[in-house]
Amino acid sequence: MAQSQTETLGTLSPGQIEVMNIVWERGMATVGEVWSALSEQRKIARNTVQTVISRLEEKGWLGHEDNGGAFRYYPRQRRDSTLHTMVANLVDTAFAGSADSLVMALIDGRGISDAEASRIREIIERAEKGDDQ
């Protein structure tokens, strides 16, 4: 089976995923905007953010537009297809292809709220009926 474009770009580190999540959420972002968003969560140097963004662009995850000297970065890969590939790889490698083992590890390790449990039940019911959404 051919690899998806997401698979050929390589894996993302936790820090790279944090940056990608911000850019996916905003659609476009400058280094300063990403740094500001990350700084609300933890202490991080602006240089570190610049380095992560540069590496993501080199790998093909991000592109940029020059907006009067300030680069605005945009995602070159879709969030949903990226997460789908990441989860599929996790299930295949860490859980020997067993999706139910992944779900049990999540529930046992982190727990889920009543709202999450309800949403999961809805997703399972749709899957059983063969509904896409």
C-alpha cells in the first residue's frame, strides 16, 4: 500500500505538534503569534519557536507568505488526515493493531468524562450503522 503524504513527511515531536495545533487552529500565524500562544501554557524562548517553525517548513509541514517582512505560516497538511495517520501508526505499533486496546489504555490511564463517554457512544453507534457522520 502506498504511503500517504503525511507519512512521507515523517513524524512530529510533541513540540512540533503543539506548534501545528496553533497554526491549524488559526489558519495562519507568525512566529510571534505562535510564541505568544505557547507562552501562555509554559515558558518557551522565541528562538525555540522560530527553530521549530523553520524545521516544520523544511519538512513540508508549513509554508509561508511574506506579509511586509513578517512571515505568516500556514499548514501544508490537513489536521484531520495528519491525526488519522498518527493514530493509525500508534495503533499499529504500540497496540499491535488493536484499536480496543488503545481505547482501554486511554480510559484506564486518563479516564473520560461523562460527556466524552456519551460522545464515544454516539461515534460507535454511527460506525455500527455505517454512517460517515
